[in-house]
Amino acid sequence: MSFLENRFLNRVLHKTLWAALLPLCALWGMAQAVAERSTPHDTSTATQSVELPTEWQGTPLRPLALSEVELRFAKHFPGTLARLTDGRQVLVLRTVNQPTRMLHPATDCYRGLGYRIRNEQLEEQSDKTRWRCFVADRGGRPVRVCERIEDAQGQGFTDASAWYWASAAGQSTGPWKAITVATPL
């Protein structure tokens, strides 16, 4: 067989393999979505049985009411959602017991609310935890936002997609806690 014939056959085989695998991946994703939607969730309250922290970095916290947007989101979210403040920063705490695509990056939320996102980067805190941080700006009011997801064993994720696939593959176990901290600049 000539070099060109061999190369042609390799390309055909490669494309055929991809054509077979892509529908399987799509079916698996649809099955995950159906399984996620068919699991009953008690959404009677946004903070249903999760003990909220009383302090953040040594400063006392107090709970805040959820906004209209957050209440609508919490109604369908397969977990809990709470907002707290230390008087300077706002913490948004989300918990989930199973992998879900509804646990998405804060950048998606801020963009959806009309904020411009800039300076997105990973940062390591003094306690050696990694956070994904960015600046969100709307109407000349910048906010520094940092977020991470932690599993039941303390493993941290700075990327919601990496968390989802690790949890769906059983490499990370819940319950999971997503922490988002917003600090006005």
C-alpha cells in the first residue's frame, strides 16, 4: 500500500471513529440530564438543612435575604443556596449532594446580570487553598469575586466543569460546597 493510500485510510478510520463516538457522548450527556431532572428535590426552602457558618475569616456573619433572581434559581437548584455578609463582603454558599450542571461558574451569573468580567486568574490564599478570582464591573462599580468548590474530603476545585466531571466519574464525593466571595472595590 502506498503512503497516500495508507494516509487516506487512516483519515477515513479516524473520521469514522469520531462519527461513532460523538453520538455516544451526546447520549450519555442526555442520560445524565434526564437522571438529574428525574431526581426529586425538596426546594421548600433555600437553606433547607445546612448549618450556615457563623463567622468568616474571624469576622461574625449574618444572613442576607435572597434576591428575586436567587429565589427563582433556588427553586430549581438541586441543593441549597444562602447569602451571608460580614458587613464588608458577601458570601454566597451553595451545597449539592450530586453532580449537577446547575452548579456553574460565578462568571456566568455576573455576565447574565450585565457585568463586564476582567482579570480572571487563579490565586493561592495564605492557607494554601486555590481560588478562581475576577473583577466584575457594572455601572462603574467594580466587585472582586473569588470562588471555589470543596468536596467532603476537602479537595478543592476552581473550575466548575472539572468539578462536575470529577464528581460524575466518582473521583470526588459529596456533599459539595461552592463558596463565592464578593468584595466591593
